[in-house]
Amino acid sequence: MKLKVKYLGPVALIVKKREEELEVSSSASIDELLRKLSSLYGKEFDSEVLQDDGENIRTGMAVTVNGKVIGQLDGMRTRLKMGDTIALLPLFLGGG
């Protein structure tokens, strides 16, 4: 099935694009998608997106499915559907 993946911030610089369509298995989860992206984009991608254990999203990074943060869904086990839009984006904290 096809998904759209959007990249923002440092991740866009690593993958050298703002978005792409990817083909994944019909039962794919966020975890499986991130493993596929890791195999495509390597260690620099991993270090920006994943914790050192490779099992969790790095602090300061968010992954959304159709605008919902995966923490509001089923986390890394969130199942994906044809046509979903997944975004990988940094969380900006600040104040003044």
C-alpha cells in the first residue's frame, strides 16, 4: 500500500526532500515504516529520529499519522492504512 511521508526540520535535510510516497506492506505499523526509512537513510536518520535503543522516538521528535501524534494512537504499533500521511517533525520548545 502507498503512504505519504512528510519530513520537516533536520529530518528533511538528512533525507534531502520534504515528502515522498512509499510502498509498505498492507499490515505495516509505524515501527515497520521507521525501520524501512532507517534502511533507506542510515545512521544519521536513526540518530535524529530514534532513541539509542532503536525502539522509541527520540525526545524532541514527533511522528504523526494524519495529524495525530502517535502517542494519541497506539504508539510505535499504530497500524497504517492506504493513503495515510505520516509526518516526522521536531518539537520546538521555547519561550521568552
